[in-house]
Amino acid sequence: MSEHRYADRVRSVEMSGIRKLFEAGGPDAINLGIGQPDFDTPDHIKMAAIAAIREGRTGYTPNAGIIELREAICEKLARENSLACRPEQILVTAGGSEALHLVMEALVDPGDRVLFTDPGFVSYAALATIAGGKPEGVGLDATLHIDVERAKEQMDGARIFVLNTPGNPTGAVESEESIRALVEYANDRKVTVVSDEVYEHFVYEKEHFSAARFGDDVITVNAASKTYAMTGWRVGYLAAPEDYIPEFLKVHQYAQACATSISQYAAVAAYTGDQEPVTRMRSEYRARRDLLYDGLTDLGFDFPRPEGAFYMFVPMGRNLIEKAIDAGVIIVPGSAFGSRAPEYARFSYATSPGNLSRAVERLGKLME
Ligand code: PLP
């Protein structure tokens, strides 16, 4: 095998510990490792994609995305997030992932500090590093919410603060008060806030607040992926103050040209069509959360009931995490999400209630 050379920025990044779990375990394994909806994309969205194919709407689109979709996203932001914006402020991307990537590429200079929570979504540290920046974790409090005072202490001189609520891997939903305090503090110090809201519709008791309501220098990242069970369609967007868009477009047009045309037409149907499937998925996730939470707390695990997304972050100790995975209960060790929570494991409840019950039963047997 030949030895190739790689950029240091890239070589220092590890492959995500989660992708490896896609194929983990034997035939009898119960996979609670994967962070994607187990629902099918709603039919009216599929039909819109089929129509786009049949009608030949399959060429390149404008780099920023088709105008129908950018308008639909503005209407969605007004309706659901109390945010006023114009299509010129929207850039349609290949999922939330591309939006996060191009923001880092466009804003981060070598050595710039990029803050995000630890534990947190795996991509933030990796993308900051690939962009040449310095990733820096911010600790959570005992309830797995952002420790606002600690976050403030790290804010001075940082380039970006990534806020993710509802949070992956914790399922925590931040309060209006915390979000406002973080955004105001960050923007006062010229720290750009990147607000990752991909789980906004999966909030069970509290209310979701968009960070852009509380500051002028906030970039909202979102996607059709989780909300409409469309992870494979690769369509998402960012919404930002208008002057950002031409610079972001430089990265996007050379790396991506445009998001998939067919997926963009499907996303128009998603954002403008019947929202009942979203309501149905939310209530299903909520019931599963309660099933899994009650099962795990009955076994003696002690942690607050998560308020959103479709994850549960459970303090169970490294030994038991390993034993569980060996016994075919596929969960993700906390070490995959940073350095501060190796004793925790993430359970995804985007799977059937039957699987959740069997996983709890198997864990119970292991603990006997
Ligand atoms: N942000 C968070 C917090 C996520 O958990 C994920 C996917 O797991 C993404 C962004 C990326 O989503 P997409 O599939 O739209 O790229």
C-alpha cells in the first residue's frame, strides 16, 4: 500500500464513532445507536419529488436554492420561529451538515476558537478543525443543560459559539432565558452564534426558541432531515444576516454548486404542505421517550427526563456500556461526543417501542 500525504488539519480528525455503529452487532442486535428517524418520508413530499423528476426539473438550480424554497423557508421561519427574513438571507444546502461546514469554512481563520458544548454533536469539533480553527468544549451542568456562566467565561475572543437546542446527544432543551443570555453576551463580544435547530420540532414539554430572536449576529442552521424524516434527501438551509450570504455562496458554489434539485422541490412540499405527519412523529417520539425513560429509571439509572430530540444520555459507567454493546444493545459511548462524559451513553429512541422494551429487558438481565 502506498503512503499518501494528507493535510494536518484533516489527519488530526478522527472518523465519527457513530458511523461505525451503523453495522454494529449480530443479527440479534438492537440498534439504539443511530440518530435518524425510523419513519418514512411523508407521501405528499415523495410525490412532489416524483413530479419534479417527471417534469424534467432536474438541472442545476440557482446556487442559493430555488426561489420557491427560499420563500417557503421564510414563511416557515415567520410562522414557526417568529423570525422575519427575506429570501436573500437564505442559502439552501445539502442538509444541516453542509450549512455547518460552509459557515466554518467562511468564518474561521487559522487558530480561531470555536465553542460548542461538550458533550455535543460530533461534527462541530471536526468541522472547526478541518477549517483550521481550534475547537473548544463548554461544559454542561448536572442536568445536562448549558452552564451559562461557564460558557460566558470562555466567550471572550472566540470566533463562533455553536448553540444546539434541542441538543444531541443530551436531549436537553435550553430555556428562553439561557438562550437570550448566551446570545446577548456572545454578540456583545463579537462572537457569532451558530444556532443548530435541526431537532426543533421534537420538544415535548417546553417551547423551542430560535436564538436569532435575541441577537443580530446569529446564523440559524436547520434541515428537512429530522423534521420530515428526510435524512437521505440531503436538503437543509441556513438563514443569516444578508451580508453573510455572498461570502457563504463562494464556498457553496465551488464545493457543491447547489443542493439536489429534486430534493429542493420535495422540501417545498414539506415546508408548505400538511404538517400533520410532524405532529404524529412528535407524539410517537414522546411516547417512546417515556417508555424508555421509565424502563431505565426502573432499572435504577438516575437522570433527568430529557425534554427533546430523540436521544437519552444515560449515566451508566464505562463497564456497563461495554457489556451492553457486547450483549447486542447498541448504544453510543459518551466518549464519541467529546471528553467530558465518558461514563454516559447515548440511547436513540428513533426505533420501535418493541425494540426499546427488549433493550431495557436485556440491560436488566445484564445487571442482575
Ligand atoms: N445537527 C445535529 C445536532 C445533528 O444531530 C445532525 C445529524 O445527526 C445534523 C446537524 C446534521 O443533519 P443533516 O442530516 O441535515 O446534515
